[in-house]
Amino acid sequence: MKKNVNENKGYTIKDLPLNERPREKLSKYGVNSLSNAELIAVIIRTGQREDTAIDLANRILSIDSSGIGFLSHATMEELKKIKGIGNCKAAQLLAAIELGKRISSQGVEDKLKINSPSVIVELLMEEMRYLKKEHFKIAILDTKNQIISIENISIGNLNASIVHPREVFNIAIKRSANSIILIHNHPSGDPTPSTEDINITHRLIEAGNIIGIKVLDHIIIGDNKHISFKQRNII
């Protein structure tokens, strides 16, 4: 009689078929062949009684709409709230994330400086112009208007993104932002701002002024077209 793997304490990736094990895939096909969940599974190594490491990784990725972006600002306490993540796994994840941040921070003098909306547009146009839902991002800038990071904030439906000042400035504060630029796409391809776009922009500007993080611009990306609120004197 076949044993139910869910009854096996310490169910691990070794219980998966050989060709589905992340470490074996990495060795055979290279690290780029692994999904986000598989990369996380390699780091945390084991799952728990009910889940494989990949199941646990998918649970981490589903914490919020930013997916893997959640890990860029996660704390030990936040990670340990996830069922199956204890001190050891949380420490492994945070160490891997910190290594990535330190590597990316090398050559800081080469960071992109934002001196016009076209810098953001060139970075994100091809990524965002064909998206079928509205994606809301922020570019986080340092005191020299250099990009620290570009963060995913929310993914909306076909016609509207869902964004709250709390989500925007929570990440901005964690990344020590001096200022931010708002960015989202219009799936229709027409970047003309809606009344809702203008209202949320002013709301975020007001929140930023209170917190001390200035909103420099809001860029809407369409199909090979864009609009800058700053250039259009909307803000």
C-alpha cells in the first residue's frame, strides 16, 4: 500500500521525483531555470509535516500582491508569522536577501540618476506596455535622485489599480527613500490620466508631504506612449 506522504513527518524535496527537485534542476539546467518558488526552496531546504519546501515557498510568495518583492523588505518577525518558518529558515532567507542587496549596491556611483521621465520610461516601457492589468509601481530615490529600487505596490483589474498610501510609504520608508516617483500602466494603451489617477496622485503627494518623502512625478505608461504628470503640470 502506498504511503501518504502527508503522513510523513519531515516531508522534504527528496520526496519529489528527481527531475522536479530544485537543486537537481539547478545543477543540470542552471540557476535561471528555477522559478521563484524553487529558488526559495533551495534556500530553506526543507518543508514541514504538511508541505514540501516548494509548498512553503509558494506560501511565502502569496503573502501579498508584490510576490517575491515582499522578501526585499521582510523582517524576521514577519517571516516567522508564516506557518512553517522558524528562526533558522527566516535567517537563511534574510541572509540571502541581504547578500543580493549588497551585491546590487556595489558600484553605487553607476546608479541611474533620474533627470527626466524618459529614464523611467526607457526602463519600464517594454515590461509594462503589454500588461493586461494595471500594475502600480514606485521608483525609490536617494538624496541624489538616483534609483535605489523599483517596487511593485499593487496589481488591479482591467480598468483600475488598487493602491493605498500605507502600502506605498511603508516600502518607501523601509528602503530609506528621500523621494519617490509613481508609475502605473494603462492596459488600453492610452496613457491619458483618469480622474481617479489624478485624485490618488494628490492623495499620495499629501501623505508624502506629511511623512517627509516627496512625490516627484507620476508616470503613466501606455502602448509605446507615456504621460508625465510633472511635464503636463498636473502636479
